[in-house]
Amino acid sequence: MLYLYLTMLICFALSVIFTPFVKKLAFLVGATDKPNQRKVHQKIMPRLGGLAIYVSAMIGYLILRPWNEDSLYILLGSLIIVAVGILDDIYELPAKVKFLGQFVAAFIVVVIAGVQVTFINLPFGGQLHFGMLSIPISILWIVGITNAINLIDGLDGLAAGVSAIALITISGMALIMGDWFVTSMGLIILASTLGFLLYNFHPAKIFMGDTGALFLGYMISVLSLLGFKNVTFISFVVPVLILGVPISDTFFAIIRRIVKKQPLSAPDKSHLHHCLLRLGYSHRETVLIIYGMSAVFGLLAIILSQAAVWVSMIILVVVLLALEIIAEKIGLVDANYRPILKIMRVIRYANGKQN
């Protein structure tokens, strides 16, 4: 473990050293983010910062050399993802091209390497085998989480911080399970992300861009897939809970666009962080609130993995209900979308009349 801690320290230091050079490179190659009506920042910002995270993490990998039979395929997929991210940060690729790159990276890991969820043990006995669906489900997981992290990358330090919290949780649970590869890779990427976060927290000096958001999303999705595949139904839900903030934000974004009859890929300014800003929270307060939400999800995931089945089911129901109420209160779907709150209002009104 001492060797791992030293490698983490090296990754952190390298990320701190590399980021200023990447910032200069971003301006040199035109990888900049210009302000518009959908953006929060007010000046041109360099957005290639994820390259510092990636290079630092890969050097950490070469130092520590954690290994399993899927390592080379995972690293190849990450290289494709980072290449797509770099090109997008410079040239702003069409959504279809970015999706194709993500699909290829996921295909390599799922189909060629065979990293996939094939079955889960059901809570009250028996197994659910996915059969041929295991491949599309696993690819959908990787592509979905990769895009979920990218979607929340809307405020200084937000995606980096949420990813760091997810990596801490995944690495900690992998350590408990005795999975050295997932533990070490998670902590290497965590250290590299924290080094970059020094420059990315509000007020940010550089953005991670798609290079960083796609890389972090891809690696988090793959590591969680490696750590929690072919287990119980509750353990299957654990990585979903760990990534509760980006997944729920993406889910409500899809619902919002369906309700408003917009294309699923249509950008808007109604994500979780936008809603909190509209409620009057400052930029930094909004980021810290979402950090807190991510930490709560991580803690619940750990509790869920250790609790009895019936306790876990109660926790899941409470979490889902709380998410829906929060989404309705802050207008995450639409200001008029409040089905649960309306039901609660009717119940209160009925109780008031009875009293």
C-alpha cells in the first residue's frame, strides 16, 4: 500500500505541474471555450485540462503497473476516448462523431475484453440472466455514464469534484472486496484529478473540457462495471447510487426534453447546477451543495452494500422519492411538473378538512 500512496503523490504532483503547460497548449491549438447564453463563465477559457489528468494517471499506471486480463483493452479504450475529447475541445465535433468514439471504446471493453454484466442474483432468490442483452446493457452503461459526467461539467470544479467523490467510493469498496486493480486505478485517477482541481475550482483557471469529462466518465463506468458485475441485485444498484448525481441529472434532462418535445441531444440551461443558481445560490455554494449530495450518495452506497435486503429496499425507495421531490421543488424538469408535490398537497388538504 505504501507504494500505492507514493504513486498517488507522484500523480498529484505531476497533475499540478502539467496543468499550467496544458493551459498554454490549449490557447496555442485553439482549445478554448467562448462565453454564450448557455455558459456561466464570462471570458474565453482554455478547456484541454483533462489532458493533464490523463497523462498523470497513465504515468502513475506505468509506475505502479496494476494488472488484470482486461488492462490493455481498458487503456486502449481510454486512449480513444481522450483522442475524441481532444478533437472536440479543439474543433467541437458533431454529437454523432463523439458518440461513435464512445461506442468504439465501450465495444472494445465489453465485446472484445468481455467486461460485462451477465446476470444478477435477485433479492429474494433466483437469478436474472441477461443473455444477449448483457452486451448492449454493458455498452449502454459505459456510454451513459461517460455522457453523464460530461453533462454535469457546467460549473468550475463540478465534474472534477463529483468524479473524485465517486472514485473515492468505488476505490474504497473495491479495497474491501479485495480488487487490487480497481482500487489502484481508482486512486491513481483520483490523485490526478485532485491535482487538476487546484486549478479548476472556482474561480477556475482552466476547464477539463471533453478530454477530461469523457475520460473520467469512461474510467468510472468501466471501474464500477469491473467491481460490481455478476453480483446481487443490491450490489448491482450500488454503482448507480455512487453516481446518483450525474445519473439523476441526466435522467431528468431526458424527461425534461421529452416533456418539452425537444431532441434528446438539445442543450439547455436547466440542469441541476443551473436550477440551484436560479434559486440564488452562488457559484461556489452550488458546487459545494452538489459535492455534499454526491458524498451522501456515496455513503448510502456503502451502507446499502452492507445492509440487509429489506433495509436496502427501504433505502432505495426513500432515495427515489427524495430525488423526485427535490427535482420537483427546484424545477429540474419544468416549473409546472410537480406530480408528487400535488399529491402531497391534496393529502394535506384532505387531512385539514377532516380535522
